[in-house]
Amino acid sequence: MPDSIDASSQPLAGVRILSLALNLPGPAALLRCRRMGADCLKFEPPAGDPMSLYNQAAYAALHEGIAIEQADLKSEAGQRALHEALARTDVLLTSFRPSALAKLGLDWNALHARHPALSQVAIVGAHGERAEEPGHDLTYLAESGLVTGTALPATLFADMGGALLASEAVLKALLPRARGATAEGVYLEVALNVSADWLALPRTWGLTQPQGAVGGAHAGYRVYPCADGRVAVAALEPHFANRLCEAAGLASRDMMAPATHEGVAAWIALRSRAELEAMARERDVPLLTLAD
């Protein structure tokens, strides 16, 4: 998985992050931090991270360059190892429910008293009392209106969005220190349902609703079947839409009209992926063909 951050820009170089977070959001956030130059360590329970059991390839990709140690945090030896590591840590990343953290003696008040310079970024399902509710990516997406049928979403949007918010929170936690404002650690909470709500905003605004321009109402912004596959057409702006209509031999430029939808669909249905790609190059129309 290639780094998406310029190697010459490492905003977290020299920062030490310890993660106790399992499954997807926490490890994905830790990976983002590593790519920003952080020195990353993860403590896993003796049974390991569940991700390593149900998808070893995903687990390996998420933990590339991450130092991993096993520790039973319910034992004295595990607690000792954890606090020895925390004494050398800038940010602790967690994804437990608050009650589980409290049982381990890792609630914020206890942590801050013992390690005053340590910051914590806590990934939870929801803020407040709802942080104790069980949930997963699918339930957060459903709550945000992003599950519109019975098919599962194409990816784990809330988890990956939450990982981005968590890596952003790491930067926020360290910013006051970088400015010389304080050496005190801070507590920041990232809620996965808030991540889903953020991703759902275009739908909330009506943009991706069926009547929205990017929800299917605009004939130039749709996925159409073609002669040997599919094509994702993104001719949204008027100049792109006009070029698409010209290629299809359509006189009408009303991209919301049923006749335009029908005309574009009929023209594309008879063209191969190669023909559509050639048209796109020639006329500078944004589209991508897809195999069935």
C-alpha cells in the first residue's frame, strides 16, 4: 500500500504513539500516523487482534512498520509493561468502551494523574452515554442514512472515516505543545457515528438523493451498462455534459430530462468500453469504464 504523504513532510517525526486499539479504525489511524513519521507501538492481548484471524492480508497491511508487543492488561505484568511504555509515549490511542478502560485503570483522570504529559485519543462508537452502546460500521452508517437497501456498503466508511478523524485528533493533541503553549496532555474523543454523519452530509444536503444531480437525476452523472461492461460517467459540468450529448447525437442539453437519460443510455449501451474510452480521450469527457 503506497504512502500518500510526501516523505519529505513528516509532521509526526519524533512523536511516540502507543495503541491499544483493535480491529479497523484504531490500526488504520495508527498506520496514518506512522506514514506521517510517528514512532508507533501497539500492545495486543494474548489472543491477538481479531483482524489477524478473519483477514490476515488486511492485518498485515494495517501493521506495516508498526512494532507489536503482547500484553495481558488484566495482569500485573501487563500493567507494568504498559505504564513503562506510557512513560515514554506522547499519545495513547484506544478504542475500548469507557467502562472497559476504567476497569483497566485507564480512564482519563487516572491516566492524566499518572502521566500528565500524555495525551489520549479515544475512538468510541458515539459520544456521551451512547459510548457504552455496542455497534459497528454498518450500524453507524445505517443511523446516518447511508444504508439505502439490503446490500452492504461497498467499504467500511465509518471506520475509515473515523481513522482519519483519529489521526487528525493526534495532530490536534500535539499542536499546543508544538506552539509552546503547554506540556500538559489532553483528551480527545472520536466517535464513529460522527464520522458517518460527516460522510453523510452530501446526502443530507440532497446532493446524493435520487433527485440530486449526483444522486442519479443528472444524465451525465451515472453508471450505465455498455456493450461489454459498465461505464461511470461524470460529465456533470455543462461543458462536459454538452460534449457527451454531442457524442451521443442528442439535440437536447437538458440533463435532467427523461429523454436525455434515455438517449444517453441507449447510445452507451451500443458502445464497447474501448469505444467509450476513445470518445472520452478525443472529447475530454470524464468517465471510467468497468468490467462486469
